[in-house]
Amino acid sequence: MKRLLTIQDISCVGQCSLTVALPVISACGVETAILPSAVLSTHTGFPHFCIHDLTDDMPGIEEKWLANGLKFDAFYTGYVRENQIQPILDIMERCAAEGALRIVDPVMADYGKLYAGFDADFPSKLVRLCDGADYILPNLTEAALLLNEKPVLEGYDRMYIEGLLKRLRQTGAKHVLLTGVSFEPTKIGFAMDDGQKTAYYFTERVERMSFGTGDVYASVFAGALMRGLPAFGAASLAADIVRLCIRDTPPEHWYGVNFERTLPELIHRLESVNQ
Ligand code: PXL
């Protein structure tokens, strides 16, 4: 069984980050190790929250992993803080099994705005994590902010998307998976660039603004990829699963998506993969 390390926060309530990644990646049949970047009372979309930063614990944890000979086949980073970028790069270098993959979700913004608690210069710091990543998974807002551009959320065309993908690969990322791409009101999906071509995938749009969808998306992608699906298959499975989760979430449930009842479908869709 492959062992993946995911580095992101524990939001105690909020159906996001580690409380999503752990069940989802485990459901994919992949051993899931965690390194919490911070503990929050809730995610930062709630009007009141407190945060306990865990940066200082990272080097000691890494040291004990190394002493125990623990290595990881993949790393998947999500919500992290500025002063954690170097310790995380160190861990990804020193605790990597041969050929380990780096999947970086540059979690910091959506709907044109940075999440509460991040400074305007945070995107320029997060670019360092993208350099050398095998896959980065920004949404449209994060993609623009990583490039120090103004987010464009509507009225764009394929040329804009493909230009964005090309500029994002210049950060040093090998593949770019841009989420939340939509050229017509009823469809939403992703664009994926592997350096040679751009591939698109769209599903029916379920009209709802939801926290945590990016975390479900990245977790399914990481889990399915480690389980042996090709990247485009893992990315399109992730898009299908996110759509099912949103469909299962009542509109008044504003702070997350009910991914829990979609886990059997995820397991079922991965059953035919022989790894
Ligand atoms: O779902 C992304 C996310 C992860 N972690 C924290 C957040 C958010 C989005 O708001 O606040 C702490």
C-alpha cells in the first residue's frame, strides 16, 4: 500500500482540510499520514475563529520520522502558513521515498479574495512550494494571485485559460490542474496542462457556493492518483465526486460539503483499479 503524507490544518469544525483529506484518501485505499499545520476552532470562513500554529513542532516530528526510517511515496500540501514553507520543503526532500510525488494545492483564496488571515504578499511566498511540484491544483483566484495578476472569474476564453496554465508552469510545476473553469453557465470543470497539451473536463454545475470543495477535489485526486489512476482519470473522478457531494449538501449547510455519504461511491469507482 502506498503511503501519502498530507500537510494541512485541522479545522475542528468545518468539513475541510484534514477532516476531509484523512477519510477521503483512506477511502481510496491509500495509507494516509498527517502533519497538521495548525489547529483552528473552525475554518476561517466563520465569523469567529482561533488558530494555534504548529510550525515549531514540524522539525522535531521530522527528526523522529527520520530516526524511525519513515518515508513517504507522496506529499499533498493544502492550507499552510508562510513560515512553514521551508520546513515543508525540507520534509518533502528528506522524507521522500524514491520517486515520491509532490501534489501542492495552493489553498489561500476563492471567489476573487484571499482567505481571512493571509497577507497580500502570501501568494508570492507560496510560489516556492509550486516550484518542483509534480501537480499544482489552484482555482482561478489562486492561479491569478500566484502570478501576481488580478483574478478573472468570468468572461474569459480558452486563450486566457491556456495562457494562465503556461504562466503557472513557469513557476516550476510539472503539471497544472486548474479548477473551477467554466465557459458556459451550466457546466464547470478543470483544465489540465502537462507541458504538451491542455485537456478539459466538465460536469453539470450545481449552483451553490461551498467551502471545502477544493479540499474534497484535491483529496480525491491525490488518493486516486496514488491508487494508480492516470492523472486525467484521477482529476475527472475528483470532479464527479465533488459534484455528487455538492448535490448531497442542503443549501442551508453553508460551511462545508456533505462528502460523507459519497464515500461508498468513491470506493466503488476505485474498485476496478488493481493496485
Ligand atoms: O477549505 C480551504 C480551507 C482550509 N483551511 C482553512 C480555511 C479554508 C477556507 O476557508 O479557512 C483553515
